[in-house]
Amino acid sequence: MLYFEEIRLNTWQETKQFFDNLLTDNQKWVFRGHYKASWKLQPSLERIVSRQPLVIETEAKIITEFQRRAHQYLQSSEIPSSLLEWISLMQHHGAPTRLLDWTRSPYVASFIAFENAYKERGEIAIWVLDAYWLINASLDKIKKTNIELNIKQIQNDSEFIRFIYSDSRVVIPIEPKLMNERLTIQQGIFLIASGKKLSFEKNIMEYVEYESHSHIKKIIVPKSEGVPCLTELNRMNINAATLFPGLDGFARSLRTIPDITYANFCGENDIF
């Protein structure tokens, strides 16, 4: 049995209406866009060790190396004050971590999924998860296993380390106290799986007993719907320049100019 409900939608308008209906009933849904519908829910740290079991020492080594050298690139005021903030900073800059990026905005997730897909055949996926249900199910799961784990204090280093080393298979939503600019703009939030043997999907599969099928959905949409989606999102000022502030994000946004940004404004001979 799948731990999620798979929903296939044919158009961007259907997809947008689905999101509107979903958020009308519950504002606690979070979203994640995938460029390929076949991709699994898998954090970057898990992907780089997919051919071998992840040992906790490997993760610790990566974190330590980042902490030892990051000060060369940071201002003193930018140095993180907690382990969670360190790992969040690593995630922000592309280092492998056990964090999985999600957003509170279905439109941000849609942009991420469609940005590089609209010229291709195939399908994208937008994952949808009820964060309120997840935290309550996780609290109950921990209570049943009698493991000493206080996820409400996960911001503290000692509790965060205990979570990572835990033998329980738990997934929780999490965000650092100190939010970076990109995380704020993207309405970002992380999901993190516990355990010395990291497998996000194995962890989340154990939530079937909590009726996960009703609280986790995988929305599949044809990539051909990327143009109407990205055109509308651009009108809403959701594009690479706004979601990824800085010169890199602005330059990235220029990729879509021929097909999307000015598609409805420039006629064939209007400019040249």
C-alpha cells in the first residue's frame, strides 16, 4: 500500500483550483516541487550515499568540515549559533544534509517543478503534506515507543543530536530560529528524518498506520502545462529573480524570457 494518494491533473488551472480548495480547509499544508514525477522524497545527503549505508560518522564529518572552514566566507554576525542553524546554512549553499526543502506556498513549489521542465515531455510532481497532522502523528509515535525524545525542543543542540541518533523512525517539520533571506522569501520549511540509518521514505512509510494516505498527496501534472503556469506565476512576481535574490537569481530568470516573460506582451514584429 502506498503511503500517499496519487492525483493526476491535466491542466494548470485544475492544479491551481486543487490548491485553492486544499488551503480553504487547512492552512497547514506544505509543498515540494519535483522536476520529474518519478523522483523519490530523498534529501541530498541520502542521495550521495545511495549506494552504501549511511553511517552517522559520515554525516558528522561533513558537518565538521563545513564548520571548520565556513568562517572564511562568512561575516562574524553570520556565524550560526546552533547545530540546526549550521545544517540549514549548509543546505542553503548546496552542501549535502538530511534536510528536505518544502514551502508553505503551492505556487513556489509549482515554480520549482516547472522552471526547467516546460520544454520537455513527461510529467512533474508536486508533493503535498499536512504538517499539522505530521507533528501530531510523530508525537504519538514517539510516545508509543517510549523513546526519550522531545521534538518540541529540537532547536537545542542536545535534543537535535538525540533526534539524529534515535532508533525511532520519525519525520518532523522544522525551521531554524535564524531564517536566511531565501528561506523567508520562499516561505520555506524543512522536513527531517531521524535515525542513524537515513532513509526518508522508510521513515515516512511507517506513518501508514496514521492514515498517511489522507495527509500526503502526490500531484502529477504534464510538463506541457509549464508555460501557462510560469506565465501566471511571473505576473504574480514569482520567478527566479524574486525567489533567489542576487545576481545569480536575476541571471537565472532571463532563461525564460523567450518563452514566458514577454510571451503575452510582444507581438512578432513589435520590437525588432
